[in-house]
Amino acid sequence: MMIGVTEQAKEELKELLVSNVDDPRACLRIQADDAGQLGVTIDIEMPGDQTVEYEGSTLLVVEQELAERLSHVDIDVEDIEEGRQLILVEKSA
């Protein structure tokens, strides 16, 4: 099962990608560092990745093992004073 991504989060991720890169193969990758902190980086899809499509192209990729560990959460967007930020929320049963 793949991590969920709300429509608002897909829009925010697309804006982030488009504003930082113009390679049509590029997408965003969720990855965890050695301490388990999640981050987003620009990458390309690799064999075995779980993907999230948006507007006809691959927007987000997650390595299979990490995707399974994150299958209980959705990526969403929260409005804060500084703008919008991506957040993880527990999936409702």
C-alpha cells in the first residue's frame, strides 16, 4: 500500500517541483535519513519505486520499503503564518 497524498498536497508538491526544476523526468522523492527524519528531494523514478501520479506525470516517488512503513499516513497541507507546509496525518479508518 502506498502513502496517501491529498489533492491539496499534490498541488503544493507540483508547485514545488515546477519552481525548482524543468527536467520532465524529474520528480520528488520522499526519503528517510539515518535518524528516521523524512525529507523531500528532487530525483527520478527508479525501478521498484512506488509512485504518485498527478496531471499525467509522476509527481512523487517513494522506495518500496519506506512506502510500506508510511502506508498508515497521508501527506496533506497545513496553512501556517509563513505560508503552506506539508504535513503527515494518520489515515482515518
